[in-house]
Amino acid sequence: MKPIGPYTFETFKEKVAAFHGYPAPGVIIGGYMVVLAQEKIPRDVLFDAIVETPKCLPDAVQLLTLCSYGNGWMKVYPFGRYALSLYNKYTGEGVRVRIDPDRLKAWPHIEMWLFKTQPKKEQDSDALFDEIARAGADICGVAPVQVKEEAMKRFSFGDIGRCQKCGEPHPVKFGEVCKACGGESPYF
Amino acid sequence: MKPIGPYTFETFKEKVAAFHGYPAPGVIIGGYMVVLAQEKIPRDVLFDAIVETPKCLPDAVQLLTLCSYGNGWMKVYPFGRYALSLYNKYTGEGVRVRIDPDRLKAWPHIEMWLFKTQPKKEQDSDALFDEIARAGADICGVAPVQVKEEAMKRFSFGDIGRCQKCGEPHPVKFGEVCKACGGESPYF
């Protein structure tokens, strides 16, 4: 069973369960991906992260780096691609790690999981974890990337005022009325 | 100094620093907000979370509950409102906690932080932390909410195929070509 950075497979699986609610295969595979990316960028670089799916993978980044959703150092693109990049936050130079489907021939349960060729309930979870632990980062492709400037920008809400309708503080750039009062509220 | 659920103020501040990169005031205030929401919903309810800003607050939810960005039990609305809800994931009944600006009269540094009336660098960080620790959840308003069904839906990428251009696995519902090849790539 290949370690995941400083963690044994079992220890990392427990960490995933404590954070993510259950030991999701995707977060564990993601752990190997994050560690591989960390190994490929210079040690002293301050990096930000891009994750190309909101599913599972962001939690691997949050567990193994200081990039989090709430600090903005991790950006999530909802492409549904199982890939992530770590890059120098000042220059945009970085590495992208993805699951390479051409490397999955030897790992049929990982292939089944990635392409969802069987419903999750019918997948053999033990066999899947066993393959994940033995494959480690062998299923990954790595490539250098240069992040576009617009994707590196820090985003700010700017000045804060009070919504003219509900009175709650909100970004004045959104107008006199907040987004929720403007019709986007998730509540009745 | 008021505790934050099972944590002392100082212990939680250290947890925030370890996860978020630094002890952000917003995540610590968020801690009191999350704990207040947890106290207001029935103990045995399986809950999901809605956070109304991507800034800081999502990390408080991720540190104190099993709702994470990667497991989809926490949804983030980019309204720029400092508020969150925890709600029964089956019925949508829940509670919303917000910072109530009318309660900030006694806490001028928190008010300055929330409304950004001074640049961050000119704010008195010690005085701000002192107020946060003494105010705890006293600055919060709480109200029951009913989450709309469309906001409760689990989102799925559906079937996975290979992009006709780059060959990477991606959701077939996005078409023959993945979002990145379709022009949305954050990389050159």
C-alpha cells in the first residue's frame, strides 16, 4: 500500500472519513494526485491550486495543502475533469496532474469508478480500495502548465453596504438590493 | 473568551491557522455562527449547509461539520452575505445564522471588519480578536428557514465519456468536447 505524502494509506483514509464524512475513493486517489503535484513543483514556491471538478478532489487539496475553498487559494472549475494544478501564485507556472485513462488498463475497478460503467452500489468497494492503494500515482499523467492571468486574479467583493430591502450587509457593486432579495434566494 | 463548541478560542484559532493558512477573523466568527446553528437544529438531524459567501465562512463550516465543498453537503452561493444555514437534508427545514449589523454598536472593530470601513492593514488586529472572543455569537441573528427543493438537489455530472479533442474523461452532457477544450481553460 503506497503512502500518501506523510500518511500511510490507512491513516489518510481515516483523515478523509473525518473531513469528508466517509472514505471516498475519489479523495484518496486525489491524495496521490496532490502529493505528486507537490513533488513536481519547487519546494519553496508559494502555490495556489486549481481543481477541475467540484466532486471529491477539492477535499484532497484541502486536506494536504493550505489551499482551501474559504481562503481562495483553491479555485474550482466545474468541468467534471478529474485533474488539478498547483502553480506559483505570482508567476502562474505550475504542474497539472490528471488521471490518465490510458493507464487504467491494469486497474479495472478504478476505470469502472472513473467512467461510472457500473452503478456505485454495484461496484466492489474492497477491490477498488485495493487497486487505489497499489496503483498510487501510477495512474496519473503530469504536465507543466502556465495559468492565465485572469485565472490568477484575486477576487474581491469590494465595498460593503446594506441591502435596501432586507438591510443585510452585501457588496454594493451588486446594486441596491442583495442577490437574495433580487430573486436568487435558496429559501422560501 | 467564549469557547467555540468543543474548542477554546485559542485552540480553534490554531485549527483555523492550520487549515486556512492563517487565523482569519472571519473563520473564527464563522465558528461561533456554525456552533449557534448546530445548537438550534435538532441534534439527530442529518443536515446540509448553505453558505452565502465564498469568503472565509465556508472554512468554518468545513472545520466544524462534516459538510465539505468536495462532498457537496455544503453549497456556496456567491452573494457576499455573511450568513449560513444548516438544514435537514430531507425536508429542507433549518436555521439561518447571520451577523446582525444592528448588534455591532458595542463592537466597533467587528463592524469595521465587516463593512471594510478601514483597509485591512490599518485595522487593529488584536482589538478585533479581543472583540470576537468576547462577543461570541452575541452579534448573530438567527431565523428559521425553509430551503427550496431546487437548492436541495444533489447535482450529478451523469455519464462520463472522453473528450473528442483532448481525450480526457469528462461529462458527456457537456458535449463532444470538454469545457476546457471548448474555450474555458484557465491555462495557456
